[in-house]
Amino acid sequence: MVDYHSAGQPHPYGGNGPGPNGDYMAQEDDWDRDLLLDPAWEKQQRKTFTAWCNSHLRKAGTQIENIDEDFRDGLKLMLLLEVISGERLPKPERGKMRVHKINNVNKALDFIASKGVKLVSIGAEEIVDGNAKMTLGMIWTIILRFAIQDISVEETSAKEGLLLWCQRKTAPYKNVNVQNFHISWKDGLAFNALIHRHRPELIEYDKLRKDDPVTNLNNAFEVAEKYLDIPKMLDAEDIVNTARPDEKAIMTYVSSFYHAFSGAQKVPACPSLCLSSPRADIVGTLRPDEKAIMTYVSCFYHAFSGAQKAETAANRICKVLAVNQENEQLMEDYERLASDLLAWIQRTIPWLESRDPQKTIPAMQQKLEDFREYRRVHKPPKVQEKCQLEINFNTLQTKLRLSGRPAFMPSEGRMVSDIGAGWQRLEQAEKGHEEWLLTELRRLERLDHLAEKFRQKASIHEGWTEGKEVALRDRDSGTASLAQVRALLRKHEAFESDLAAHQDRVEQIAAIAQELNELDYYDSPSVNARCQKICDQWDLLGSLTHSRREALEKTEKQLETIDELHLEYAKRAAPFNNWMESAMEDLQDMFIVHTIEEIQGLIAAHDQFKSTLPDADKEREAILRIQQEAQRIADLHGIQLPGNNPYTSVTPQIINSKWERVQQLVPKRDQALQEEQNRQNSNEHLRRQFGSQANRVGPWIQTKMEEIGRISIEMNGTLEDQLNHLKEYEQNIVEYKPNLELLEQQHQLVQEALIFDNQHSNYTMEHLRVGWEQLLTTIARTINEVENQILTRDAKGISQEQMQEFRASFNHFDKDHGGALGPEEFKACLISLGYDVENDRQPKRRTDSNDFRALLGPAGSGLGDAEFQRIMAVVDPNGSGTVTFQAFIDFMSRETTDTDTAEQVINSFRVLAGDKNYITAAELRRELPAAQAEYCIARMAPYPGPDGIPGALDYKSFSTALYGESDL
């Protein structure tokens, strides 16, 4: 094969070649094929490139369906190149081997290379192998060469020329701003504007909405395809739902508009009548006059060439003026922004260089916050202005250089270098200001930390000493008990330990005050005054502590004698008090009992409690005498006792009050227990009454259920005898209902009495209700089954012997007597009746014998898995996994009787219709009774066939509907 991407081969239109558009084509040849890995872009390119290829291939009477596959043999690729170039390619090879396909593709690639196109990394093998990435790349290269490269607009060509053409054509339209070949086309307005600019009668542009891109795109695609012969190459949804539509797909589609509209100028009328009667002069003459024809054609030449020159001249002037105006505006914007920015810098630097120290942290923090606000609010817009100023300056210089104009020179002091120098001074001042702020803030934080530490420790110390002086001067031991005096002594010892521990804090407070004085703290006088006050108070507390200890030790010895009596009282009063509280709690305790035994146990326990009351009264009197003895000794020695015993809060008054309460609660408890005993006797009667009735009704219901189950299995006698017997049985059950109603009344009394259990019966009312409802449901269902069997027998003509045989087979395989067969049981039942499950042939239906085995055919006729699944779908349409006896009877009746099918009904209608595929109303009225004929006419749909006979009716769909979708 030919190597189209050799490292040393010059690019005919690239940077190394002489082509007029070398730079652009080199750039496009290096297209980013990795983007094809994006599914959205690949989908758009497939659709667009396929439509573009078909728009040319249809001229040769063919097209492609799959762009990856249809170019693999090279035949349609060569044909496409011949159509778009108008040249003949070498004769293709018609063989089917891989080498023939590679040779054909190489011929096509050779032709593309001969047109000055460099094919980078595209070889014939990749195209033959159906490489989608390489195939799309090759088609894009062809589109660039034959559809886009030759586009030329105002000294620009190819992509830039096509973009400029679109911008010129869409400039007058609102909401259209074409800047590229991707997102500028997403809303669809640009496509509609191109069509409206050249064919305004096709588009109502003012009715289009920018917020409805799908409608806009579909409108443009449909109009272009219908009126401009531009095939639809894009999907509106793909464009709208993609963040950035594929540029190559958009360019390919837009180039079709360029080729459709380029050069389409309106021809002005010829100023002179070159032909007096064109139609007569030309049509009526064997050989029209050559000079007249040449004269008339020259008018077309001058009309087109003059209009083209005028448009080119106007466009050139507009372009020059627009560039000049834009440059002047950029110059004015630069001067204005530069002046404003320099003035701001000159105002800001003095503020940043100021150094005004503050005494407090809040004041310095406010300065820091002002600096942060400057950085956060004021400086960012200026940074943006500086950046925009540099961008505008560079853009202006570039535009001036490209348009051949002299470079822009700003006024003195407003050069970019001047602005940069001012900005550097600003940032240096900003850095110094920030460092000063942080240094000052750290210094003030250190002072503030020491001052706060002093205040905190001083406050803690003052809080600790608050009330201490008053407490140390108090003479509370004169009226205290021994326990209180001892507690005061222990408390005083703890205070002495605490006082020693606080010595360190006092020394720390003095040291901090000294350091604040050395650092020249602005509020040092108040600190010194507070420190001196703390030291003076500390000395006073030490003196008072020693005096209080001596007073407490003297009082302790005087109260030891009285304390022993108080302790004895407390040891005996506390247990007795707890006993009385427990007794009152038990006497008032709520009790819930459900049986006679439980209430009798409570009464026995209460009697035992009453027998202990005399001994308790003796203990109460002994405790009260101890308290009286302590008071007598205190009065004798002139000691003032505290109001309460220090060892207990139980006073003699409390003991007497609780004893009286116990005496009052005992008879109330007696009465409550007696009332509950009476209620339990009544509940026991209700339990026995309900249990007796339930024990009769429950077994009766269970017995009847078993009898019905046995009847439904045995089914002796004819179906009519069985039905009569079951109805008599049902009547007997209904007559038993008053017994259940009586039980309901007794159950209501039990519930009203809040009785929750009954040891006299295992039956609950809920169980009996469910059993009764099941009994009624079972007998009704059994009666219904027998009635349905009678209907089936009469409708299908099944004999009594056959019905009994079916019942016997069903009951035999219904092992659990549940009234239904599982799939395996059902299959075994069928096998017992003559089916052979080892074959796949469906049994034949026969009606010449009452024996069902004959109906199923001789041994060996089959019931394979497929046939069995078909039968299961019939007998178990809901997929429950079971087969009821009624479903079994219905299936057996269908197997043993000859029934009409949908096909037979269709054949009958075909006979009435004279072997036609439809039937008319007149034929129905002629052949059928009036009622049946009108029934059919009202329900038959019109015949949909191609004959188009008025009044023709479709008897096929009608017959199929009578039997459902299929006739089993």
C-alpha cells in the first residue's frame, strides 16, 4: 500500500507546502481523533457524515447505511470521490478477497493524496477493518478538501471564510451571534437566519423563540430538506443535549447552506429588449439568431458582475471602518482605565504607609478588618481592571499590527510599565502595612492576655474569699450539736488546707501585676490597687482562721455526752420509720388479680400483717422515751439543743403521725380485698358459662368441617343426589347458628368484665368465628363445585360414569385432600388417564368412545414438556402452581368433546362470503337470522384490505375475538 503519512513527505497544503490555505489545512489535518471516543460527538459525526455522503451518492443511484461497513470494499468510496470531483478514478477490482478491498481503498486514498491532502495515520487496512475512528477521519478530510477548502469570502478561506460568511449573513438578526461552529448554533436561530436571509418566504423568523431550541432546529432542518434539497444531517436532541456540539458535524451541515446559497444573486431586468418576443423568436425558429442570443446573455454577465463588485466594495469599506472604530474605542478605554487605576494607587499607598498604634485589641482589630476589607472588596476589582487593561492593550496592539496601522502609544505616565511600577509600590506598601498590623496585634494580644489573666485570677480569688471573713467571725458553735461541731471542725480543717493551696494564686497575682507594670500597661494603676487589696485581705484571713479553730475544739467536748443518746434514738427510729412507710405503701398498693386464688393469697398476707401491729406499738413507745431522756439531760446542764436530731430527720411527731395513718389504712384495705373477692367470684361464673358453651360449639364445627371434606372427596351417587345432600347439610348448619349467637352474647359479657383468659376452654371467640365462616364458605364452595360440574356435564355431554372416573382419578392423586393438584400430581393424573410424558407428540382427540384413554390415543402418544406447559397454562392461567377440580373438569371436557374453534367459524364465514376475505352486511342479512346478522354487523370492523370495497366487513378479526387470541 501507499504510505500517506511518511515522516519526510511535505504537506501540499500544510505549513511546508505552497497551498493558499496551508496553515488552516495543516491545522485541520491534525484533527483530534481522540474526541471521537466521546459517544455524543461520534454519534453526531456518524449521522452528519453519512447524510453528506448520501447527498452525493444519490446522484449515482446508491447510498450507504453504515459508514463503518459500506466503505470497507472501497467500491462506494471510489464512487463517492468520482461524484464529488467529477473525475474518473482507476477501474476498481471486483474481487471479494481482502487484498482486492485494500487495493480499491488504496486507489481512493491515492486520489485524495493527488488533490494535495495529507492523510495522517490513515491506511487502507484500517478502512477495510471497519475502524470507525479512521473512517470518520477520512470522510472529514474529504469534506474539508471538496466542500470547505474552496470557500472564499473577503480574503479569507475555508473555515474562517465559512465563519465570516455566516456572520455577514446573520448580522441583522436578533439573538444570533455566530462566533464558532459549536455552541453558537445550539439554539437553532442561526440556521433559521441563514434560510430567512436568502429565502424569507420559507421562515417566519419573528415567531421563533430562543428558549425553544428543539423546535427551532427541527424547523430549520425540515425547511432545508424540503425546499433547499439539503438533507437532514443532524438531530435536534443531540445538539441540545450536548454541552458542546461536534464542530465537524456543524461545519459539514453549514457548508451545504453555503453551496446552496453562494452566488445566488437576484438578476435585474435587462434594460433593453434584446428579444422582442423571446418565446416566439427562439421556439418558432429552427436556428435562433446567434447575435441576439449573445447580446441577451451579456446582460446577465454585466448584471451579475456589477452586483458582485458593488457588494465586495461595500463589504471592504465596512470592514475597514469597523476595525478603525473598534481600535479607537479600545484606545479611549485604555486611557480612561489607566487614569482611574493610577489615581486609585496614589490614593491608597499613603493609607497603607501610615503607622498609628492603638492601645486596645478591638481598635487594632478594626484596623486589620479595614485592611482585610481593602483586600476583599476594594482591591479585587482593581486587579481585574489592571488585568483587563493589559488585555485591552495587547489586543489593541495586535489588531493595529494585523491591520497595518502604527502601534498605539499611551499618553505620558500611562504606559503599561508605569502602571506596573505603581502596582509594585502598592503591593510593597501593602506587605509592610500587613506586617506592622500583625506585629502590633501580637504585642497587644500579649498585654491583653496578661491583663485578662490577672483579672481572671483576681476574680477567682475574690470569689473564693467572698464570705470567708464573715464565716470565720461567726460563733455558730454555741447552738450546734456535737455532730455539727465536729462537722465544723472538719470543715475548718478543709478550709485551712484550701487556704494554704491559695497561697500560690496570691503570689501569681502579685507577679502578673509586677510584669504589667514593667511592660507599661496603660491601666496599671487599677491593677496595682486591686493587687494591694487582695494581699491585705489575705493576711486578715490567716489571723481569723487560728481564732476559730480554738473555739470549735472547746465546744466539742461539751456535747459528746448528749450525742450518744441522739445516736441511739436514730438507730432505732430509722428502721421503725421505714417499716411504717413500707406498711403504708403496701396498704395503699393497687392490686390486679384475675383468679380467686390470687385474691385469697392477698387476704392471707393482709391478715398476717395485722397480727404484727401490737409489737410495733411497743417499739414506738420505747423510741419516744430515748428522745425524752436526751432532752431531760440537756435541760439539767443548761445546753441548748438544736431543733432536730443530727443523725436522723425522723422526729417523734413524724413517728406518731405515720402510726396513726397505718391505723386508718388497715380497715380500708380489708374492704378493698373483700370487694375484689366478690368480683372474682362473678368472673369465675362467666368463665365457666362461656367455656361450657364453647366446648360444645368448637368440636361441632370441627366435626362438620371434616364431614364436608369427606363428602367432597367421596361424592357418592349422581351429581344431583350429591347437590341435594349438600344443600340439606347446609340447611342443618344454618339451623345451628343460634348456638353461636348465644356464645357471642356470653363472650360480650366476658369482655365487659375484662376477663382475658379462661382455663375452662381452649377455644377463643375469634377461633370459633373463623371456624364458622370457614364452615359456611366450605359448604357453599362445595355446592358451587357440584353445580359447575352439572353445568359442565350438561354443556359438554359428559356421562355420569366419565364424571365419576375423573373424580376418582383426581381424588387418588390429591394426596393431601386439599382440593387441588400440584404440577407433578396433575401430570401423574394425566398419565394415569393415558398420556405418555416421554414423547412430544400431542394426543389426538377422539370421540368414538366413552373411554378417555381411547380419546388420548394409543400408548406412545406423547405429553412432552412443551405440551404439558401448554396444558398448565390452560388449567392454571394465573400461575398459582395448583389445578382445582373445576379446572381439571373443564380441561377434560374440552379434550373429550368436539367444540367449535375460531378457525371453524372463520371457514364458515368464508363459505357465506363466497370464498372472499371479507363479507358484506347484505350477505349477512341474507344468510343469517335477523338478530344474529345485526349482532355481527354491529361488532365487525371494516375490512382493512387493499380491495377498498365500501361496506366490506372483517369477519376474521371478529371470529378471533369470539375465542380470544388463540383457540386451545
